[in-house]
Amino acid sequence: MRIIPPVIKRENYSTRDFVYETLKKRIIELDLEPGQKISEQEIAKELSVSRTPVREAFLKLSQEDMLGIYPQIGTIVSMIDLDLVEEGRFIRENIEKAVVREACQDFDEEQFFRLESNIVMQELCLNKGSYHQLLELDDEFHRLLFEGCNKLRTWKMIRQMNSHFDRLRVLRLASNLEWDILVSQHKAILNFIQDKKEEDAEKLIVQHLNLVNFEKQELKKKYPNYF
């Protein structure tokens, strides 16, 4: 089993949440690969925790379709389920369309500055080929849209349902499938919001969230053992 050092700051979480957030991040970023078997004992040792918070994290992740817990077999990282990818994308698309419309009316200079700063960092990561950082900035860009509309609870709800969708996004970035499109669309979305072009912003956010749909068969062919 390939385990990387923790990237979640432990002091920011309870032990149970630290284990959960660390494992979820590793699953989404494919450090723990689809189909990989993991054990409570090994994870507890790696993270220097007891087995109880690991067991609780395993259960929570299984409820989110990220892990499969099988008697007599063990715990296995779930394969990427394209039906769950589509369901997550559908929910996110329909909510985020409403969010960008609201942003066109409500955003102020401070919120625009935060989005602009985020895009500058995206361009830097694009130039350096730092796709994991680019993925984090992508998430942050969309989170800022929700936050600016006082919809952070909605964002958190969506994130819980989008783990399979997010793993496909990681594969897309890792496969170098036109990273520049991601950044250019973010810039265009911001410009439409600044210009209060609600319909244009809504249409583009739909195109943006459908990028993985256009490439999922190619990704499935390239990574057959992940599906």
C-alpha cells in the first residue's frame, strides 16, 4: 500500500476528522488507488492514531461510496463509478448555475479581488505543470463563488457528493488533457460575472462542469483498472 505523508494539518481537526479528511484526500487524489486494499492497522500505524478513529473514518467513507467494506475480504477503495460521477455533476451544475447568476448581482470588489488572485495562482501552476495545486485552486475558485453568495453550507453538501466526480477530474489533469482550458474558462466566468452577463456566465459554467464528460471514455480506456 502506498501511503504518502499526511497533507492535512492534524492540529486543525479532531483525531477522527483528521483521519477521515486525510484518507478522503488521498482517495480523491488517487494516492490510494481504486481497487486498492487498505487495513485499519496499517492506516493507524501510518497516521500514529488508534484503530478506533480509523474504523470510524472507514465507515463514513463507505457511506459516501468511497470505500467498500467486505466481510472476510477487507476494505477496498471503491472503483470510479461513472453513474455517481454523472449524478454529482448534475447536482453541481444545476446549483452552480444559480450561484453564478447571483454572483453577477451581488459580488463586490473584494470578492472580485479574491477570484482574480486565485486565477493568477492558477496561471502560475499551469506554467509549472503543478496539477495537484491547480486542482486545489480550481476547488477554491468555485468555493469562493459559493462563499461570496453566502452559500458555503451548500458548497459543503455538494463536495460530499462529488468524490467520484473529483477523482475523474484528477485523472483528467494527470493526463494533461488541455489544462489551459480549465484556467481560461475560469477567467471567462469571472469576466462575465464582473460584466453582469448572467446568461453567458451560466452557459459557460455548464460547459466548464461538462469537461470531464467529454473525456471520460478516453480516461476509461487509458485507466481501465480504475473503473
